[in-house]
Amino acid sequence: MEAERLTQLQQVQVVPVVQREVVVQLQEQEPPCPKKCTISNLVKRPPVNIEFHDLKFTTHNASGETRNILNSISGRFLSGELSCILGPSGAGKTTLMNILIGYLNSNVSGTIQTNGQPRNLRLFHKLSCYIMQDDLLQPRITVHEAMMVAAELKLGSEMSARQKRLAVDEILETLGLTPCRNTRTERLSGGQRKRLAVALELVNNPPVIFLDEPTTGLDVVAMKHLVDVMQLLARQGRTVVCTIHQPSASLFQQFDHVYVLSGGNCVYQGAAHQLVPFLDSCQLSCPKHYNPADYVLECLTPESVKIMAAQTSNGKLCKTSSEPAKHVSSYRTGDSANSLLDAAHAQASALSEAEFATSFWTQLSVLVRRNFLQTRRNKIGLFVQMFGAVLVGASLGAIFYNRGDDVTRPFENFKFCIGVLVFYMYCPFMAPILLFPSELVIMKREFFNRWYGLKSYYIALTVSTLPWQCICGFVFSTMSYLLTGQPLEWSRYLWFLITGLTVGMVSEGYGLVLGSLFSVTNGSTLGTFSLAPMLVLAVYGMGYGKNAELVYEWLMSLSYLRFGLVGFAVSLYAGGREQMHCDEDKVVYCHYANPNMLLRDLGMEGLTNTMQFINLLVFLVVFRLIAYLALRYRLTVEFSSRILNYLRKILGHK
């Protein structure tokens, strides 16, 4: 009896423990609770239904031949549904999404409608968001800080500061990001990064969400969690469309609407559970316990594609249930069918007045604060820059120690000026070439989703780099100036410092040009080769006086480094500098005791700091303007395609 009671007591104690462990495991695997996911603090948006008819996209290969990527396909994506675009590689999935979102407009024919009306692209950009496959996020800021930046940029005056914080908290709770709200973005896992990319675009509650391959690189658990989040967003009345590559059977059944592409043709459109009966009607019986998503891709031979495309009329027919599901019926039936257009028109009148949700000054303020925060937290980068400035400044000072007033070796001091020029030429120049291409990818996502304008971003980028660049330049110039024994006159030192900082800003602008147009490898290679002749032209004519050829004088004016070198030399020797010290015990005759004699032989006689500074400012404006236009070019896909088409016509391709 004692043994039986002891056994029963152990069972009573063990079972609750086991049950609690099971409950905990289930809670960890469950998607966010629907009661906590209403996101009631977001701004209200009308549901948007998308339809497209006879959509065709053509491109040209290297030989100029025309190739059809999409072949007059039709289809629809409705609010309240989680839709996926399925197909093998090269089927046209990403191209279709780029056209629907408005990212690609050239060489496209057909019609796209929203809520039964022709799509207003400007308004559609404000009511939709595009989450690209590369989930690159702004580094060195926490999840909550990134969300608040998105809220300040995308909501504007629609909500108060308190409402923005509540909306951000609700979104983080909905997407399961609350535990990592204070974690920096670079330390997030793959699934958390994907969900944060969705959360950032969910701030202004877009009724249309496009996702390009959102499950790429995720494990099964993270993939399931992300699809649950997308399904939840669709259940709240949004139109959620994603491209996906071979989903598992369980994930495939979570999609309300499936659109299958192959070779630019629509081979199926309809509910996920209707795919197997549709394949049976095409004499393609899916084996039992076989994943329909895998089987339909395996069956896409040229003959079967023709049969399936004919069965769906290339997307004009939709194989779906006669009655919509409960969670989507409210968006298509009853009074909402009439109020849908009214809400859309009201939304259009409210949003079409402004290009962005916030003003230029608000965008600039938010972006500058974010850039300063990221710069301040980049402790390794700041240390490397300061260490480089101190090391090079001390090295130059040691090599040319007290050469500033040594008449016996006057050209040694001129070599010091060349060393200073190389520092200001190279250090600010390489940073944008190495870092900006990766930052540009993040910027393209934010810019296309209407976070801010290009002008505010570009000015914020320029302003945020100035303080630390000036601090490093001040440390370098002061150390090298004092160690080399230059004249202790404030006016000369200030001109020396200003000239160096201006050369650095011009070099940074030139680096932005190359970083905006080329990859890191190509930009570094081209930059190194282009700076070499500029440096040669800067020092050309040393010892020629005014006897340099006119053509070389013109070429030297094309090098901003020439104006920087002249500025350094003039700041040290011009402006009525007194006779320099000459040790008569060592040298009988000091030819360059008069500073003007040295400037004459260097070909710099009669030049002033003001003119060199003005010329440097001209180069600064020109390089910054070219970098801005290069960014505009990179962000405008239609403009890029148009340029390529013009080139083909010039070369004679039809």
C-alpha cells in the first residue's frame, strides 16, 4: 500500500510538470495571439484590390534581340488574402512584382487596376510597400530606434508622438520582436531581420505589401513564424503578395491565393486547395502525400505549360471556391463593395497633395540624428580614423622636423606640402568608395517605400560626415604644422587648415561619385588610377617657374589637387612673409631666403589663397552635384532602361 501511494503521488507531481513543459513549448511555437495583434493604433487605410490584364514585358539581350519575359498574362490579388507567386527560376516572378509595385515601367504593356480603377502610380506608392529579398537594415541602431525613425518619417503629423510610440510597441508585439527591442540590428537572427523588415514598412499601415522571396535563408521554424505573420497581416484586410520558391506542403496550404508562372505564362491561378483538382483536369495527377507545390513545378514541361495556360486563359480564369472565406468575405461583399471606392478616393485626395508624409526639414532632422547616432556608435571606425590622423601627422612631423624655416633645404618643406596633400587626397576619398555601395542598397529600399526624398538624404549624408572629418583634419594639421616648424602665425595656420579640410571634402565628393556608380572593386580600381594623373599634374612644373607649357597649365587646372598644393605653399610663403633664417656659417649664399623666390621657381608667384579656395569650392560643388545625379540615376530604373534603349538605337539595333 505504501509503495502504491508513493507511485500515485509521483504521478500527480510529474504530470503537471510535463504538461507545463508542453505548454511552454507550444507557446514558444505559436504565432502571436490574435487578440494582441489588432494594431489598433495604426492609421486607417482602405483595402486595395489589384487586377492586371494582358500584362507584357519585353527586354533586349546583348545582341539586341527582343525577348518576352511576360506573355500577356492576367490575374488578381485581393485584400484579405495572402497570395504567393510561385514558379521556377527565370519564370518572371520578380519581374511581375516589380511591375505591379511600379518599380519597373518601361517596355511594359497592358493595364493595371486598383479597386476597379486605373492605377494611380503616385498614390499607389504611398499605399504600398516593397520588402526586397536582401533584408539589409541600418546598422548600429536598436530595433526600437529603427522603428521610431520609420514612424517619424512615414507618419508625419497623422499621429502624435505618443500614438507613434504605441503603434511601434503594438507592431513589435505583433511580430514577436518585443524581446529584442533593445538589440542592435546587426545582432539579430535571420528570422528576426526578416520580421523587422516587415515591421518597418508596417508603421504607416500600407494596405498593399509586396515581399520578394521572404523565406530565403530561413530555417523551418523561422519560415513558419514569418508566414504566420504574413497571414495575420492579410487577415486584417491587407493585400499581401510574395514570391516564394518551393514552399513546404504545410506552408503552401497557408496561402489563400496561388499564382503560378512558367516561362512568362500563367499556368494556374486560384486557391491552394484547388491546385490538385486543376492538375487532374490537365491529366497531371498529383500522387497522394506529395507536395502540390513541388509537383506542379516538376510538371512544367513545354507541352504541359501550353495546356495549363490554356486552361486558365493565361490568368484570366481563377480556380477558387465559390464562397470566400470568412476572413475575406467582409472585404468583398455587402456595403463594403460600394464604400471601397469612396474610401480609396478619400485617401487619394488626402495623400496626393504631398510627395512624402513629412516635410523636407523633418526628414533632414531625423536622418541627421540617425546618422550621428550610427557614427557615434562606430567606435572602431572612429578610432581607426583618429589613429591614422595621429600616426600620419606624427610621421610627417618626424620626417620633416623643423624644415619650415630651413632655407638650406627649401624643397624639403615643399615635399612636406605634398605629403599633407596626399593625406587629404586619399583618406576621405576611400571611405565612401568602400562603404557607400552597401549603404546604397539600404537607401534604395527606404527611398522607394517613400520614407524620404533624395535631397534630404543627400544633405544629411554630407552633414553627418563633416564633424569627425574636421576633428581628424584639425589633429593631423596641427601636429604636422607644429612639428615641422612652420610660421607661428594664426592667419597662415588657418589658411593651411582650411585648405586641407576643403581638399578632404572635395576628395570625399569624388569618392561619392565613384561609390554611387560602381561596386567596391571597380570603384577602388578606377579611383586609384584616376587620382594618379591628378597628383602628377599637381606637382608638374616644379622648378619651371612660369615657363610651363600652356597645354600643361590647362591640364593642371583640371586637377583639384593642384589648387590644394598651391594653397598649402601660398599659405606658408606668400603674404609678405619675412626673410627666412639663413645660417651663414654653413651656407655662403641663401638664394631662397626671400620666400617669393621659392614661389617664383615653383610657378606659384602672384597666386593667392582666396583664388585657390574658390577653385576648390567649384570642384566641391561639381563633384557633389555629379554624385547627386548619379544617385538619381541609380534610383530611377526607368531612366536607366531608357538610356540603354537609346544606346541600342544609336548602335543600329532594332
